[in-house]
Amino acid sequence: MKRLPRVLSVVVLLVPVLILGQTTRRFDVKLTPDKQIVHVLNRLTFGARPGDASEVRRIGVERWIDLQLHPERIPENPVLEARVEPLASLKLQTWEINEKYAPPQPISIRRPIQPASILSPLQISKLRDGGTVEERREILMSLAPDVRGELLLTLPPQAIEGLTELQDEAAKARTAQQQAQQAERRRLNPPLNELLTPDQQRQVRSGTDQEKLAIINSLDPQKRQQVLRVLGQQNLLQGLPALRREAMALARPQDLVNGELIENKLYRAIYSNHQLEEVLVDFWLNHFNVYNGKAQGRILLTSYERDAIRPYVFGRFKEMLLATARHPAMLIYLDNINSQAPRDDASLPFAPNQQPPRRPGLNENYGRELMELHTLGVDGGYTQDDVVAVARAFTGWTVAEPARYAEFNFNGNMHDRKEKIVLEHKLPPGRGEQDGIDVIDILAHHPSTAKFISKKLAQRFVADDPPQSLIDRMSATFTRTDGDLRAVLQTMFSSIEFSSEAAAQSKLKSPLEIVVSSVRALNADAVDTFALAQRIADLGQPLYGKVEPTGYPNTGESWASTAGILGRINFATDLTAGRVPGVKPDMSRFNFKLPAVVATELLGSAPSAATIESIEKGIQGKEVTPSMLATIVLSSPEFQRR
Amino acid sequence: MLTRRYFIKSSAVVMAGFGVAPSWLARAAGPGEGRGKILISIFQRGAADGLNIVVPFFEKRYYDIRPSIAVPAPGKQNGAIDLDGRFGLHPQLQPLKPFWDSGQLAIVHAAGSPEGNRSHFEAQDQMESGTPGRTMEDGWLNRALQPATPSTSPVRAVAMGAKMPRTLRGNRNAIAIGDLQQFQARDQGVASILESMYASSSDAQMSAQGKGTFDAMKMIDSINRTPYTPANGAQYVGEFGNALRGIARLIKSDAGLEVAFADIGGWDHHSNENGQLPGLLNQFGSSLAAFARDMGDRMQDIVLVTMSEFGRTAAEDGNAGTDHGHGNAMFVLGGPVNGGKVFGTWPGLEPEQLFQKRDLEVTTDFRAVLSELVRGHVGQPAESVFPGYKPGDPLGLLKA
């Protein structure tokens, strides 16, 4: 019964093959219905779960795509809601995060002594700038020994040059200070062997999750905090997410904020029914990349993803562009907060003992990346003059109190009021904030933007090198609808290129995609995604951790590397063996199944003959577990592609 | 089908699982075989402070503009180690002094990129590409490799670290190894099945990647079987030391290593430089010295060069640290090196002598240094490795 469509599809395939005499796959040859289902799940989701293909078949591919384009019509997975509920920082405004997750105060004994309080200016000057050995000895020996000890900690080396007995004293004072600090640190954060009995220590280090939980819950509040802090630092709380977060909140609250953001992303990728939305949030956050390691990025990304990216992924491009341009995360990441109108002053004189004066001026970083990476593309037709003009237009777009409120603020004093010419548009002088808004408008409507955005979307969803015909049609939709991203996606998903033989299985999965698709294919339960995030970072893609504004590449090519393959094989081995803390795969569903069946289930379609042969030949005479079979399939060349 | 219970674990089967052993295995066996020239690139990420690493103690200006962080002159407490009466090494680099004395260590000061880019990642990308002013997809060290032949070792180009650095990206196969001991599949049975699967896959790209991976794994597995003790009492320090130790082990196993890369971060000392630089230099200097001691006579075949994306401001900033700068110091270490000399033209530290009135000038393009090493040691002409660059007069870094 299934043979007839297969014969037809073979004929459809063979016709162009026979005509052209080639075996390259084509963008104008449509996939069979069965292959379309697999393909659409590969591209619009982070990987198919068992049962997904039947669901798509039941609804019909077109209707399923349409639903994904309108996620408000899809009920969300209650498991997801349960997983992200405890991630408290996700719901907070930036200022609330700064308040609730302020870093702990550093340990200090007391204020260092101020030389001015015990010495005259002349004496200080002799100590610092060239008194003779005798003079300096006289000054220092006139002090009481304990006062002198404290003072020695603050003086520069030349103050005690030539005075060996005082150098010894200084060394002793430094050692004493270090010891005092260490003692204080130990008092506040005792090591584990001072807090727990040896038996408790053993259980808490290497016991089961239940045992660890039991011991920690049995402690009084202060001891509980101290023990959690140590365990958190030693990374012994994976798989116990609530405790892990509690420990982090005590020791490194700002890392917890970033950690919750990462957990949220992975829970959503694994569990959300709104898969296309999650794929798009990943795409657009990458497009408007912000790095979590620079300045306040760690704290600001929570609001950035929630307020400047997610609401717009099915909306208008221009609105997302403006939202990112105004968001403190972007303004800080690309240094626009320091950008000011260039001054006309001549350079200031260079005074001795002073650093060379930092002349405040224009910072071109945001202006350049706004055009090169966010809108027109590097070949989009802008010049260096345009970069300068755009940078000048955005002077004054800055952030008020970055470490506290971190709010957008337009500072007129920093703004360049003169006329600017951007891509042949004249911006009249003296219009303040409107300059930047106009530039956003100009860029959003520039024909190169339509092409650049369309090409990037096509790279992510269709092929690393998408056909120009598709890019042109998507770009026309972009222009016609004034940047309606849902419409552009519809043009793309309904195109023949999207559903073509050439597109299917052509892209190499990124580390994020291989890890999440493995978890989804196994239908594993993820109760803590911290360890998964670490594995993704180890494979080369630390989430929110791309330093460069280019973001992670959309082309699969970039992930191909020899170390990458070994990393993926070892990840699959660990995952199926239950050795990734926080992720529990149920391998029993593969019991007693033949390799070909296991492979088909995990890949979503029949594996190649070469794959099956290798497996069957390789397992001859061996004891084969379901974990081993699953590992082999998840490491196969086929599973690396989507 | 799933009935038999014994499990084949013999490494011999894993190694020779496909009939004839690959030719590189046979090649590596012969004495003196696989002992070619080796070029090692070390990247100090974060802009190392060259002025405090190779101290121009003869310049009074140096002490004027760095009142709290200048390294004292030789002879004073915590003073620099005198090299030639003008320059000295930071005291924490004492382990490198013997190599200076024996002529294996040369220094090029005021070296770097002619571009004034002070962005860490851009400047790193451009230096690793070998193309100031733009970033290429591939790196200079990859371009310095000859095309592979069937007898080329799978571990001829190795980056120590989890990620492939731009320096070694490109057309020639290179591998990134986080840790030699860890570069193996958790399950050998699975690995051999996958090896066959990748070899017979119609996915050409995956098949090639797979072959590179599995070949390297087998080679490193056989290397790991021989326990390793550094020679001459060499003691490696820290993560950086570990990386160099890995390179040393690969070299001594005659695996056919041709080029290697390692990096060390943490140099971006905007404040409290005196609290951070000494510890880092301790790791840096001790490990480089340990490597040279460990390699012993084999240093005759090795040239190691260090670089950083740019230097730091000549004057200190308001936080007892320094900001991003320009010119920097490069070390060149090896048997073939014309050591015991500070190369390059010293530009001076007076305000009008500084780049943009704030940083040490660059008087030697880093490509002059690297291209001379590539030409003299590996044998590749400069033009193919550094596109768009025309070398000037040679510096004389290598013995004739």
C-alpha cells in the first residue's frame, strides 16, 4: 500500500537525474509527504519527540505550520510551566534584579589607615617622593609600632627603600593582614569538615540525591547556608536544582540571574509546544547579539530577551530594531553609552604623573554594527561616512544608572546637534532623539535590509546557501508588508525551496541543536538543565556567551570540526547512560527492539543502508544494550544533520 | 542477534580494526622518523603589559609615568632581571633567564599590529588571521602548513584547548584537544562501530571529519599508553603548563606534530596590576621554561613564539592598572633562535614618541617576526601565509 507513492517519488527524483545526468539534490523537487513531515519538524522545532510526526500527519503539514506561526492558538505544555515557575528572576524588572541579586560585600577587616591622619604633608612627601634614607627612617621610627605596621601596608616600595629592618616589618605586617583576612573568611565560610560529621560529609559528597537532600534539610538555617555555599562552589548540587539555585543566590547572585536565563532557554527548547517561537527567539537574540560577560550584560539580558526580542518575533522588524536600539543591554554592549559629540578642543597638555587625558568623543561601534550586522549587511551599500553619521545620530542614547535602574535615557548634552547625512537622507540639525529614530526608520526600509534579513532567515530555516529566487521572494514580501516577519516566514515556509529535496537533511546541527534534539528524541525528562548548558558550552556554544556582535553562525558549516565529533559522541554516550545530571532518559522503551527500529524511531525516518550495515556488522558477537544502540544512532552522521 | 555476551575490548582490534595499519603508524615507529621542525604559537589573550614584562629600566620616563606599578630597576628589591643594561625581565620570569643566557631566548619589543584597533576580539581575530585591518576565515598557522599527503600524521596540527582557535582554522586538517588524556571515546566498542559508519557514509563532509577524528583518537590513545614524566626535572605550572606538557608529550612520541597552539588568558589588567601580573607571569614563565627543559636537545627542532593582540598604555591609569595600548613584547624561544638579544627599534616613551600620545609605538610588524620564523623554520614563503604583506629586511631572529 505504501509502495505506490514511493515509486512515484522515485520517478519524480529520477526524472531530473536522468535529464541532467547528475545526482545533486534540487531546490525545485518537492519532498514526499512523509519526508515533509520529518523536515518540517527538523526545521521549525528543536527536534522531533516521539509522537510529534503522528501529530503533524493528523493535523496536516500546512495547518501545523500555520498553528506554529500563531502560537497563541496552541495550549502550552504544563510541564514547561512547572519547570520555569521557580525561576524567580525571569519575571523581574532590571532594577528589581539589581536590588534582590546584589553581589555579596567583599570581606575586609576595617578601613585602611589614612597617612594624612598621622603624618604631616611634608612627611608624606618625603616618604613618597625622595626623602633620604635617614629622613625616612626618622619619620617611620617616630611612630608607635602598631601604627607604623598599618602605615607600612599603604606605602609604595620607594618609601622603605634602603631600610631593611622596615622592609622586614612591612613583610610581616602584610602576612599578618593576609592571615587575618583568611581567618575572617573561614569564620564566615567554614570548610565542610568543620560543619558536618565525617559520615555526613561522605553522604553529601557522594550520596544519592535523596541522601544529600535529607542531610541539608536537617541542618539549622545558618549551617544550612554555610554548607550549601561550599557544595555550590564544588558543583555538587547538580540534579537538585532548587538547592543549587539557593547556593548560588548565597555565593554569586548575579551568576544565578544568568543561570536562570539559560535554564529558561533550555526548558523552553525542550518542553515548549510553541517550538517555532523558541527557535525564532534564539535566531533573533543571535542576530541582535549581546554578550553576558561584558559589564552589566549578565543582569540586563533577562529583560532584553523578554522585552526587546520575544514580543516582536512574529511582528514588525522595525519595532524589534527600535526596541533593541533603546535597550540598555545593547547600548552598553556596543559602547554607545560612552559616545558623545566630538569636541572642538585642541588636545590637552600632557602633565607629568598624570595619565594621558581621555578626550571624550564619538564611539562608532554601535553605528557600524547597526548597519553591518543588524540591518543592511556588510555589502549593503553604506560607507565609512555613513558609519560616522549614524554614530553621531545616536549620540546621547545612553543609560541612566547602569548599575541600579539601568533605564534608557536620552542625554541632550552628549548629543551631536549638527546636520547629518545618512545614506543620502539629510537629517536636519537640532532634533535630538528624533535623529536616532529617523535612522532606524531609514535602515528598516532600506532595500538591502529586506534582502539581508531574508537571507539570514533562509540560512537558518532552508539551507546554508539558499537559492536567490527564494531570497528575492521573501525580500519582496518584507518590502510589501513593511517588514511583517510573520508574512516573510509564511512566504518562506510555503515555498517550494523550503520543502525541497535539496533542503532536507542539508544543515549540520549546532551544539544547542544536537543536545536538545537528543534529549527530545529520547523523550528524556529534564529536571535541571544546568549540566546540559555546560555540555553545550563544552561543544563550543556557551549560551548568551558569544563575545562578538556577529552572534553564533546560522550556517552549519562552522560547527564542523574533528573535536566536535568526539565531543558529540561522548555526549550521546553520557546522556543515554544517565550520566548527565538532571536529565533522566528512559531507555526501557528500546528494550528488545532491533537496531533498524531504534534508528528509525530516533531519526524519524529510515536510516541509510550504510548506517544499518555498520551497526549490524559492529554488534556481531557483542552484548548490546539499548543505551549503546541509542548512543550509536545519536552519534551517527545522519543525526548530526537536520 | 543480541545473545552473545562477550565484549571485545582489545586495543589491538581497535587500532588495526580495518586490516592494514595506516601508513603514519608505520612511519612513526622508526627512530629519527617524525622528527621534523616544529613551530609553536602562544597567544596571551587580553593584551599583556609588555612594558612591565620586558622592562625598559634605562628610561627614567618609565618610572615617571608608572609611579605605583613600574617594576623597580635591577638590584632594587623586586627589581627587574637585567638582560642587556637597558631592558630587564619582570622578576617572576626568572626561570627564563638561563635560556636568555644560553642564547635560546630572543625578545622583539615594540612589536604588534600597525592597526590601532583597541577592541580585544577584533584585534585578536585580525592577529590570528595574520591580516591587520580585517579578519579572514582561516588563520596564519594553518596557511603555513603544506598540503597533506597519505602519510601526514592526523595530529600534525594541534590546538591545546576545547575550541579551535582562528590561528589554526583553515583548509588543512587541525584538531583541538582539550586534554590529551581525555581525547578518547568513553566507549571503545561504540567508537569502532561509529568509525566504520562514518567511513562508509555518503555524507562526504561528515565522512572526512569522522576520519580525522578517529585517526587522531587512535594515535593519541597509543600515545597515552606510555606514561609520561617530564625530563630534567621540568615542572609545569597551572593550566597553561598543562597545555605545554601536552604538546611536549606529543612531540616526544614522534607522532608527526608540525605546528601547535596554546593560549593563556587573564592579562587585561585595568586595575591593581601588581596584584595580578606577578602570579600570571609565574605560570607563564615557569611553564615555558619547563617546556624548554623538558624538550632538552630537541629544542634544536623547535621554535616557539608568543604574542598578544596589543600592549597597554604607557602610563598607568587611575586604578593602579593600565588601559588598552598598542606596541608589545614578543618572545621567541628555541634552539635555532639567535637569542640573548632584544630585537626591534625602541621608539621611546616621551609624549611625542608615543602612539596617539598614549601607547608604545609599533616599530616591528608582528608579521615580520612570524613570516621570518615561518620562512626560516617551516619553509613557507611569507606571501602565501600573510596575504598582502611584503616583508622588509630580515630581523635575523634565526641562526643561519
